[in-house]
Amino acid sequence: MEQSIMQQPGLFARIFRFYMGGFRRMTLGRTLWILIIIKLIIMFGILKLFFFQGFLETKFSTDNQRATYVIEQMTQFVPNTTVPKEEGKND
């Protein structure tokens, strides 16, 4: 009994084989996955070069200074964040 339990593949191996078998039998799904991968490469690869050019690296010299700046920006209090009511409406 113990030997048959030890010979069975683990849970992760069974899940992996289940998904691999599904991906092998795909036809339309493969095309969709290729489109998703191309989209991710464009989003994270190319757009990063143009829009995220290392603002923190140019402004601060150490990681501690960068972390302090990010924390200050994230926890900064913005007064009067409520939307003003329209005139003539009573709630």
C-alpha cells in the first residue's frame, strides 16, 4: 500500500500535466496566448523605454532617499478631496 502511494505523482506534477495536455490540444487558444505574450512584451518592454525612464534614479542617489520620497508621496495628505454638491440639490 505504501509503495503505490509513493509511486503516484505529486499534486503539482498532476496539475502541470493536466495543463500541458490542454495547451498541446489547443488550436485557437495558442493564437490567443501568442497575442497575449506579444501584448505583454509591448506593454512592459517598449512602453517602459519611453514613459518610465528612471525618474527616481536621476533625482536621488541612494535607495534610502528613493524609498523616503516614495513613502512621502504615497502618504501625502490632500485637503478638500470631496466633490462639491451641485447648487439647488438637497440630499
